[in-house]
Amino acid sequence: MSVIRPFAGLRPTPEMAADVAAPPYDVLSSDEARELVKQNPNSFLRVNKSEVDFPPDTDAYGEEIYQRGKENLQRLIDEKIMIRDSRPCYYLYRLTMNNRSQTGLVCLSSVAEYDKNLIKKHEHTRPKKVSDRANHIQILGAQVGPVFSIFRNSDKLSTLFRELTKKTPEYDFVGEYGVRHELWVVADEPQVEALTNAFADLPALYIADGHHRSAAASEVCRRLAEKNPNHTGDEHYNYFLNVVFPDDELHILSYNRVVTDLGGLSREDLLAKIEEKFAIARADAPVTPQRDKQVGMYINGQWYVLSIKPGTYDENDPAASIDSAVLTMNLLDPILGIKDIRTDERIDFVGGIRGTQELVKLVDSGKFAIAFSMYPVSVEQLLAVADAEQVMPPKSTWFEPKLRSGMVVNLLSE
């Protein structure tokens, strides 16, 4: 079963929602965030990325940073820009981009289920980032950045979501990239109970984005439980802020690659080596791959279509058969000499929302020598990797649109 629970969310007043709600802390550089808060001092970036209030050379992991985030959150409360609901609620959060909508449930998920892998993962986490978010949660006494998760949809939940979003939303505004954000408050007790019971029928949830935030919530739970001689397992810190979306509404964009050099090879030698594992065809226009196991390649002003040859990867391995893993195993590693794409400084990654024009720009600038446009991973591929308790290849999924932070906050105080 999947344990969820409602909570008394702290959220902006409707007239301030568009000002407060901000991009996730990890999609902007500190300098980009500083520019945004200059234009909007009520931006939630001052809470979830509070180094923006300090000089650029300040340690972003210093305790003063977390304390400033706490002060900035308290200011939003004191000035009644954000108000806490009087009773436990669920919230339905819809994002619409390019005429595509996805509606998720804002709820609390169980840390115990996360620790038992009933909330399944597909990424490794880095201790420093987990520690950063755990310190942020603990000092603020709040979970301010939601985890973005997936559930396998059911007729029952589809019907419930449809009925609960018939009324006028509490929030309705348009943000960056023309994304429309709508939020409905579900406070009616029978409706709250219906949602809780419907999720109890699901065997598992799946983290899409937010592995460090969920791991941080688990770490905070461990810390606070150790300090609490009367720990019962039902305290607020035993749950974490989650937005759970149905699998059939999500859209994953490609996550493209750019490499600084050809590893000492000429273009002719490179193409000859690539032909051992890929069929190569010249293209007259930028290549956006149209199917699985097809990759676009841009070099010296020329686009190519690369199609992987049979027998070059394990079709039965959920993780190894992901296109990015196939590209790494058959080209990036053996030909360009990139052994670990997590750490090699010769490779960088470009979110698919920037399009192939960004790849052309980067290569033509001379900063990079070659670019690869990827076919997007499917949601089903991601779920299969998680079900197999494997790890996705690094930088394989780019979820868009992004959840806004500050739409609903979970305070750890009951």
C-alpha cells in the first residue's frame, strides 16, 4: 500500500501566489537567482536558495545561509504573505505547458515507506547535497521543496482527480515558458478520506525528481527521532512533502550531451570508429530523434543521424538499454575516452527544453566540438528501472514543466 496523509499547508495568499512561487532551488545558479530576487523580493528563492542575500563568495552551506532562509520564511508569515491552513488538506496541482496538462496530488508521504523502498528510486544521491537539504529542513523547521513522484494511474484516482478539479482553482497564474499553474484545496473530509483510501490501493510510488530532497527528509527523521525519547513514528517529521502525478500524464524531455573535444581524433577517424556500432546518415537539418535507439550528432556544421546496430547492448537490461547508456557504452567511453560522465569535465548536459538550436550554438561557439541529441526516455522505462532496483544512467531524464517551490510548504510543527 502507499501511505499518504493530508496536512495543514503553509501557502501564499491567492493574490501573492505568482510572486512567491519560484523555480526549484537546483535549476538556477546563485547568480541567476540573485537577478530574479532583485526584481521580486517576495520570491521564494530567498527561502530555498537564501545565499542570494549574501555576496557571491559566501559559503552556500554555512549555517548563516540556512538561518537567513528561516528568517525570510518567517517574514512571509509575519507579513501574512503566506498563511497556514486551519486543518489538514490535500492539494491538487496542475501544470499546463504547450497544451499538455498534468495534475498531481500534494500530500505527505511516509519516510518509513521510503526507507523500505516502497517509494522507489532510480538515482544515486550525493552525501553533500543530502546533508545540505537536511540542514535546510531542520533549521527552517519546514520542508519547502516538494519531491516530484509518479503513481501508476487507476480509474478510481483518475475519476477523483477529475471531479475535484471541476471547481475554480485557488491559484491560477502563468509563469516562465508559458506554464500555467493551478492549485485546488481539498479540505472536505469525505474527499480527503477518498484520496487516502485510493492511494492505499497502490503497491508503490516512484520518485521522478527529488532524490536528494527525499533522502534529506529521511535523514532529518533519523536525527529528530534520535533526539526524541518519546518517538512514536507518527510525528510530523516522519513524512515528507510530495507531489504525486499519474504516469499517463507525464512528459519527459530529452537530456542532450555536448563534448569539448574529439579525444585527439580527426572527424574522418571518428566517423569510421562510430560506424562500427552505428549506422550513420547525413542530415540536412537539425536532428531531433524520432524513435528509440536513434541519436542526432552535430560536428563541424554537419548533422548526422546515428542508429545503433543490433547486438551492441543488452535489450533485457532496463538500465543498460536506455539510449544514454547505449551511447556511453558504444561511443562516449570507447571512442571519445569519457569513462565516467558524472565526473569527466569534457562532457556537459543540455536540457531538452533548450532545443537543438542550443547544441548548434555551443558547438559553433568553439566551446564544444561535438553534440548529441537524444530521444527522450519514456515514463515506462523509468518505472521499469526502479522496479528492477537499478539506477538510471546519469542525466537521462529532463522533466518539464517544473514544480514551483513555495506553492505549499510543510511545517514540521504540528
